[in-house]
Amino acid sequence: MRIRNRLIWMLAALAVVAFVLPSGANLGYPDKTQDCSRCHGPSEGTYFENIMSITVSKSVLVPGEQYTIGIDIVIQTALSKKDTGYAIEDLTTAAWPAIGGPALQSHYDQLMTAPTTTGTYSYRVWGDSGPATSDGKTDFDDYTITVQQATNGPPVVTPLANKKMWAGNSTSFSVTATDPDGDSLRYTWSFGDATALQVGQTPTHTYAKAGMFTFTVYVDDLHGHNVSSSATASIAFNLPLVIGWNFVSVPVVGYGYKASTIGLVTGDMVSSWNSTTQKYDKTYIKGISPPVLDFAIAQNAGYWVWVAAAKTLHLYGSVPTTMQSNTFTVPSGGAWLALGFESLKTTWKASNISAMYSGTGAVTMVAYYNAVTMKYVSWVSAVPTLNNFALVPGQGYWVWVTASGVLTYNP
């Protein structure tokens, strides 16, 4: 063998096959550009030829990760011995982590394992085709891999969509999220209404009160990444109406309701009271009145609503968080106010309205209309403990004042 002891004979299964491979004991291989006529004579040409190509499945790996080297070698069909083979040399340690062949095949896939220590590593793949004579051909290609610690990416969360529902209605929530590392994800929900957190991808929740709430899902990959997404839940106030006349108010704000948009159907009617003129000044019949008769609903006023069939209006909006003032002007000698409150408080009583008033006169009577019994229930300041009924959100109230003034309350 005339290749300066650089290749060895490979022992195949149950047979000794003449095969050209680098020797672990003699690693001084010539460069591809070297004139190999020194070994083979001027008439025998160049020893290294372009008979091999390689592919590397992955060049940036984590410690211990596996990857594949694809090796393609041209079979020398004109020779009596057509075997091919390969060997992979670690150029850093001079070790030989893989040897394959001899076999009559043109493609090999060699599974490799990255070192367990981070760094950059260089390898040389030797390929051989033909017998270990001057007619055999040997080629090599180098490749480099980088080993680095795994980087864990945060989950990707699809933004939540706003929701509209009404108080007391159980509603399902859901979120879609993916993790670039395939980590298991934990989902934790905050619904913004001071209730306990919930865990799960698709929880259900019931908002007890009307208002605007920010709900948030936190998606945790348990590897230090916690990604959140938030949206708004608009929770409607439920205002039940019985057949016939109902004296009601809208206790939430910010939705811009008009007589035509509070949820009535054709034939239903809304009327408003003017405290200054002491007359009903606006009436709108849904589906019948022209648009010019439509009017805005004030949240601090009471309205008569007539419906042909019992129904529940779902009124969206929020509850104010600052002090509210309602200035009213009435005729000399006193007048009736048709009031409502921008509040969901249930602790107020009729006598509290008297305490809210400031002016030259006083509140002497408060009454509400019971739509079921079709009767009034009244409280009078002269006997403050008698019939001191609770104020109910959404109810309208008739209030007698002896002079103009201001009604101020903290919702």
C-alpha cells in the first residue's frame, strides 16, 4: 500500500475487505491541494478527488443533543472493487467517533452526539471509494458545530377578546397559547372582580354585579416565563320589567343609552318627567315614534316604561367611582323629582335621600311604584323610622322637595 500509511484495512463482518481509511495512529494526511505525484508518480494524477459531499442536519446544538451527518460517496464503477466507506475525525481531540463501511452504497447517515461541554468543535469526514491501491480515491470535507446551553423561550399567547354578558350569567373563558420549547403550560385567570383566581385553560366564571371588569390570563411555562393577556368584560345590569307600567332607572353609566336602545321592542313605551315644569315632557314608542322623538336616558333620573310582555333589560355600563351631584330646579313651594341613582348600592334606605339633599328646603317624602301590586310605597320625613324602605338599584323614585337644591351621593 503506497499511501504513506495514512489509510488502514477495514475488517468487514466475517470477511476482510481491502478498504482505504485514515489510521488513528497516523493522522498526518496531506492537504487536498498537495501534489500527490510524490506518492503515486507523475503519471498517476491526484490522489484526493471530489468524490464525496456531506450535509449536517443541525449546526447549533445543546450539550448531548444528537444530529445526523449525511454522507454521499461516488461509487467507482469501473473498478473490480466498488466498496465505499467513511470515517469521522474529531480535529480537536484526534479521536475517531464514527467509522462506516465497507459497503456497496453511495449514501450513509451517521448519527452523532454533540459534546456535553459548550464550545465550538471541528470535524473531518473522510470518504473512500475503491480498493486500497492507486486506483482508489479518497476525499474529505470539514464541518463545525457549536454547542451552547439551551435557551428557553416564552409562551406565545393569542390575545383575548372582549366579552359581553350580564350579571349572574355563567360564562366560559378560553385561551390559546403555544410554547416554542414544547413546555407544558399553566393557565391562571384573574377576573378583576375580587374573586379567587382560577386555574385551567377553559374556566367558567359568573360576575355577580354589573360593571366593566378587566380579566387577565397568565400563561406560565414553569421555566421562568409568565406571559399575560387581558381584555374587558362588560357585565350588564339586569332590569326586570313586568307587563304594564314600570317606574325604573338606569344605574350604570358610559353606554349612551337612548329610549330606542335600552332593549325594548315594537310597541313598548318610555316617558320622562320634567322637574322644572312638573310635566311629562318626552314620550317615545319603540318602532312607532319617529327618530326625532327619541331621547337620551339620564342615569340619575326615573322613567316610566310600559311593556306588553314581561322581559329583562340587560343594561351595560360602569358604576362611577367619584362623588355624584345632581342639581335640580323646581317651582317655588316644592315639587316632585323623578330620581334614579348611578350606583349599585343596596345598603341605602329612603331616609338616606334626605341626607343627600343640600339647599334651602328639605326632602319630605320618598315613594316608589310597585309594578307587581301596582301601588305606591311611601316614606315621610315626619316619621323617619316608619316605612323606611331599602333603595334598590334600577328602581325609580318620586321625591318631594320643598325647594331647589343639589343631591350629592357617593356611589
